[in-house]
Amino acid sequence: QVQLVESGGGLVQPGGSLRLSCAASGFTLDYYTIGWFRQAPGKEREGVSCISTSDGSTRYADSVKGRFTISRDNAKNTVYLQMNSLKPEDTAVYYCAISRSPGSDYVRRPYGVDYWGKGTLVTVSS
């Protein structure tokens, strides 16, 4: 009954911004890791960013560091990914993901995901 519903994807020009949202429901653990993966056509899925609900620590891929910001609204059980200064190479399907371990690092160790969203498409093109 766990559901992760992503929203906010779309078409933007290079240099533009988008904010992705992931609403979680049916998950009762207090401490876990939630964040984002992405997959472009012909490429492997990669970890983009994640946040731990135990201490709020965050992780970012080098390719998005300084441009993307992950945050969480505990009251709404929602995680956000603010994406600024978007580049064509950011084009991908972005997936929300939860790991039961609050110490997971999606960037360095892209495994151990327990729940996946269906994804939302981000296209950066002029």
C-alpha cells in the first residue's frame, strides 16, 4: 500500500528551473532515506540526491551540486527537488525512491531501494 507519486516534470529551456515533488503515503517508519534517481535514454540509472529523515543530512551527485536542492515537508510527507540552471544533460525520467535505511547514500551506493515512484519526465531543450 506504499505509494510514491511524483509531479512537477515538464519541458524547460536551458537555464530554467523546475521543482519536482514526491508525495509519500502508506509508509509508517519514522526514519528512512528518501530522494531521487534519474535515467536518461541509453544510460544507467543514477542517484541524484537524497535526504535522511533521521538527521536531515543530504547527498548530491557532483553533476547537480550547487544547482539542485532537496528538501522535505514532514507535515505533508512530501519531498522536493528544486532544480535550477538546468542543462540539456539533465534531461531524464526522475524517480522518487525510499530506502528503509536512514543511512542510505543514493549517489555513492545506488542500491537498497525499497519503494519506487513511477517517474516524471524532465526535458531541457531549446
